[in-house]
Amino acid sequence: MIDDKNDAIIVNGQPMTSTNTKMNHSVNDDDDDILFTEFKSIQIKKSLQQNDRLALKTLACSNGGFVTNELRVKVWCRLANVDDNDNVFNDISSNIQRNDNYRQVILDVERSLKRFPPSVQEVQRIAYQDKLTEIIIRILDHNPDMYYYQGYHDVCLTFLLVMNEQQAFHLINTISRSHLRFYMERTMNTTSNLLEIIYLIIRDEDNELYDYLIRSDVGTIFSLSWVITWFSHVLNDLDDILRLFDLFISTHYLMPIYMTVAILMWKKSDILCIDCDMASMHKFLTAIPNDQHSPLPIDRLVLDTLELSIRYPPEDTLERQKQIETNALNNGNDNNHNNNNNGGGGRSLLRISTQFLRGNIFSMAFIGFISVIVYQFYYDHLQ
């Protein structure tokens, strides 16, 4: 059933939360999880009460993220400055079938069946899919400068699964104009350039892995669905998806790219065992997120991702990538697909990055907090 008050999916008589979806812990593990969740919940509630946004962003980076859906909805809305009293959602025309993207959105939404928990009845799923379609079209109508891309519906559905329709609309609208903005341009040129940052970082971090991937000629297409859907299209576990959303909402928009690098480095030994050709490598890489025999250690990868973002600050990395694009254009290198991007686009990218930084999303203070978390993680595991 669906809770009319919050529009949340009900599982076994209770609203769906992170603790509803994982049932394979031992009794001792469950006790530890409960204590941890209670302790962290107190910290989150205190930070919300004090409107301590920096503390909330820091909590997003530590184990478990915002721990429960009830809390993460509140924190997400707070960090995105969502105003529940905003009437934009109700004011927008509901004649969604007139939108040019309507048919494509319908097709994508109908393919979202696997994203719903098994306990969700068909009538519930259909109701959610109808809401999802309406939210997407309304956002596109409200933002005529943004263009729909396949995979956007996965991001939107993730929000809708844990909050009501109006909250989801306002939050997605805000995220679309900040974190997802470059994926919603008329062309994918900027997105392609951003994905090249994956190799930029790997080249500095691990030359052996970099050389092997380059020789395989696999490119970056394998990572497209990872990055532009915040991994919601490729991960099966909703808890893992929500955990990553905690991180991505709270940090710089390049963080999904850092996460991609962290995953590739984590799987290095397996990658080096794959035949060094494009077909074999692409098949292996695209299967990594759903590998049931070797599930990704999400919390550990979050720490690795944060470490990478400290060593390669987003604004510096964007500047380096812009310089590479500029050099490629000046050299007339037709083999580099970055030639399709112009200098104006690069300047726009950096300008938005600067605005993002002014908003304290990735301030030096935040980096300091992250550094403490990373240090504490390794200190605890050395004891």
C-alpha cells in the first residue's frame, strides 16, 4: 500500500526505510546497526535543529550516510533549500502530453519495473510511474533550457520512492539546475568532456591501470550510465543507491566521477585479468555494479572517493581538463573527441564550478572535515 500522508511505499506494514531492505545480518550485527543508527540519528537531528549545513554534509560522508529515509528526506530538502510552501508545482500546467519529450519519458518510465522493491504491488507501481512521468514533464516545462536524457527518470524515481510528489518535484528541480545541469544540455559534449576526467585522475593515480584501459580502447561510454544516473540505473540495492545520493547531494557535482575512479581502482586486479580488447573490457566494466558475487563495498568506496577529491580538488581538475581540451583544439588533434567542445563551454563549466564553490558545497572547511573522517577511518582500522 501507499501512505497517503507521505506517499511512501509501505513494506510489511511499515514505511520503506534503509533497515527494511536488508535482512541478512546476524543478531549481533543487527544490534550494532541499531545502536549506530540511533547514535547517528541524534547527530543528524541536532544538526538539522541548529541548521548546521556543514555538519550535515560531513555526516553524509561518514558510514551509513543519513541512515534512514525519514532523516534523509529532511536533510536533502534542507541542503537543497526546498521550500514546501512554494506553489510552483501546483501552478504548472498538468497537460503533460503536449511536451515533446512525453513519448520518450513514457517509454523510459515503463522500463523502470526493476527499480521497484519486489513487495510493491502492480497497482502501486503504476501509480508511482504515473507520478514519475508527471514530475519529469513538469520539470521540463518549468525549465525550457533543460533537455531530457535517458536515465534522468532513474534519478527522479529514486527521490520519489522516499518522499511525496511535491517534495520530489522541488528537490529534483533544484538538483537538475545544479548537479545535473551539464547532463541536461542540448548535446552531450560537456558530459563527454567531464567523463574524460576519469582517465585524467587514473593516469596520475595508477599508471599500470591507466595504460591497460587505454590499450583496450574501452573509452568512457561504460561509465555514462553510472555518472548521469548517480548509479541508480546500475545498482540493484536501493540502500546503496540512497547512500550514494546522500553523498552526491552533499558534495560537488563531480563526485560521481570520483566514485567511478574509486571503483575502477578497487577492481584493478580483476580488470588486469580481462582480455585487453574493447569488447571484453566493456562487457566486464558494465557488469561491475551488479556483480552479485563481488558486491561493491559502498561505504569504503565513499572514503576512497573523498580521498580522491582531496588529492584532486574539483576546481583544479576542471581547470586541468579545460587546458587539455584547449591544447587539443590548438593542436588540431582530430583523434581526440574533446575537439567537439569549444572554449566558451569550458569557461561556462568553470564559471558554474566557481558559483558552486561560493555556496560552500566544497569549501576548505568541508575538505577539513572530510580529512578528519578519512583519518579516523584508517586509525580505527589500525587498532
